[in-house]
Amino acid sequence: MGPHPAVAAIRLAVRRVLHDVLVDFPTSPPPQPALAPAPALAGGPAPLVLVACSGGADSMALASALAFEAPKLGLRAGGVTVDHGLQAGSDVRAAEVAERLRLLGLEPVESVAVSVGREGGPEAAARDARYAALDAAAERHGAVAVLLGHTRDDQAETVLLGLARGSGIRSLSGMAQVSGAHGRYRRPFLRLDRQTVRRACLAQSLPVWDDPHNVDPAYTRSRVRHEALPVLEKALGKGVVEALARTAQLSRDDADALDAWAARAEAEVRTDLPPAGAAPAATTSTDQASAGQAPTGQASTGQASTGQAATDQASTGQAPAGTAGAAQARGADLVELDAVGLHALPTAVRRRVLRRAAIAAGAPAGSLFARHIEEVDRLITGWRGQRPLNLPGRVEVRREGGRLVIRQG
């Protein structure tokens, strides 16, 4: 007789993700030249996969599935629980969760206490502290991946929150199955509903802890979970959660395609960078120029992606104004774009290019909103001699003839 259907479902979800991890981080060393010394990885410990566990049903089910599947694939399984210190006795509860993980057979297991700030509100601050702790734990233990227990219901909540913010298709794409530096974070349960995961815990007699914050109406996500979604399902019928989760995946596919288009378009309209294929200058390589292109921002519950300031290295010589050399000579906090080329782009692509350029010039991605980009866009589509614009991060945007100049002042 096989396992309970819910247990089989969570194990299959984790098995698929672990196979992906093995593809991304193969255990066998790469081929070496005949006379090369043996690589350090040969004969070393098996790759380690950690599970982030709060003690709730989602993460306990994930921990149990990881403990069952990892040894079959030659992987080590460990766990991390984060004590946010937001409730009385949270340290004791974290120690209890760590002990439950050890009883499942996970090793290493670590309980990490964090200090939660106030920036961005309590939910965002707790999330930032949690991910910082998970990143540090993964680095300490040399883990190749960290599994997170977000379910399809969590994804639906995230899409509704993004819709309420009105922050664009990237917000509607919700949480990615793979995110973080080098694909560190994996979410095996995004296609499973919360009830299936909870049934898996009951079938295995796993002790779980229900965080009272999850039902506290002071938190926005709690209100979405216990008030907004039930009202939608009552008014529209069952299937709302599945539809929202499906919307997230479709939106992510579209957003990824638009971001890729914007990255190519940016390389074509930036006049402060050498043209593609041009010979590199003495102090600036094509690769360094590419590093100055910031990734697009992304709003999500787990995962917000921040922009990266341009890192073009300036040459010391003077060049005529308006040339790539002149822009580089004035520093990495300046971006110049061809206004005619921008005007020819579709709106969705053009505004992505403008956002990337503003971030490259020094504007903080988290403080750059749609209204800022719309104002910058008017310097291209509705040019009437407007004054320069000021963006967050002391970034100024001005139209100079056929160029849009963005610099940190």
C-alpha cells in the first residue's frame, strides 16, 4: 500500500525540484585535462539542500518530503528556522521547531534569531530580515538551494496584493518557482493547494504550529486570506485561487518576454555605451558596459529584485560632448538615451528601458514607481520643452535635443 495521496503529492513536488537542483548543480566534477590535478569536489560531501521551516503546516510538510526524497538522490538535507522575536516565547518555539527537524533526520539544523526593523511596514521588514538570515545560513553551510513552502493559495494572495497596488504585470506574476542569487530559492508547492499540504501533515502525524499572525487582521495578507478571497469565491464560485495562480504564471511569461525585449532595446538606444561589437576602449570592456545595465525591478512576496547601479569605468581622457567617451568620462552615474529610438518603441518596452536607465543612474529600484516613469516618458512622447524631472536618489532627468540625459546630481 502506497502513501496517502497528499503525502505522495508533496513528495513528488519535492522530487521534481531536487532533480532540477541536480541538473543546475551536478555532483560529478567537470571534465579535466589529462594532467590536471583532481578537483577539490571529487570525493567531497554531497550537495546540501536546506528547508526554511517556521513550524507551520506548509513548511513542516516540505521538511518531511525533503527528508524522505533527498537521500534517494544522493543529497544532504538540512533545515533553518528563523526566530523573528515578534512574539513572547518565540525563542522556545524556534528551538522546538529545530528539534522536530532533527527528528525528521535533517542535518545540519539551525535556529537563527533576527532583529526586525520597521522599514516598509511590519510584513516587509520581517520578510527582509528572514531572507537575509536564510541567505547567511546558506552561505555558512554551503547549501546549493533553500526550499520554501509557499503554496498555490499563497500565490493567489500575492497576485491579489499586486493587483491592489496597481504596479503592473510583474507584480501580477507573483512568486517565481526559482528565485534569488544563482537560483538559490525553490518553491516546490506552488502548484499544490494549502489543504493538500495540511492533509499531508495529518497523514504523517506531524506536529504543526499555527502562527497567530496569520489570522491577525492587522496584517494585509491575513485580510486577503480570510476576507477577500472567501468573498471572491462566494461571488464568483470555486476556482478563483487556481485562476489567480494561473494568471501569475501567464503574467510571468509575458513579463519575462518584455524584459528581454527591453534589455535588447536598451543596448540599441543608449548613446553613452560603445555600440555592440565595437572594439573596447583602454579602460572599459564590453562586459563592464553590460554590467552597468540594471535588471528590471520586481515586486513580490518573497522575492523583490533590486536594480543595480551602472558600473561603467570612465576613461581619464576628455571626449567631445555627446559621444560615448564623453559620457564615460563624466562617470557611471550618467545615462544617455536616443530620444528618437525610444519614441519608436512600444510603450511597455520603452517604459521598461526608462526604468532600467533610471536605476542605472542611481535611482533606488524600491522607490521608483509607475508615476515617476510616466513623467519621464512624457519627455519622449509629449516633449514641449518641459523642465528637468527629479527622481528618487537625487537623480535628474532632462531632455537635451535628441537625447534623454539621466544623471545623479
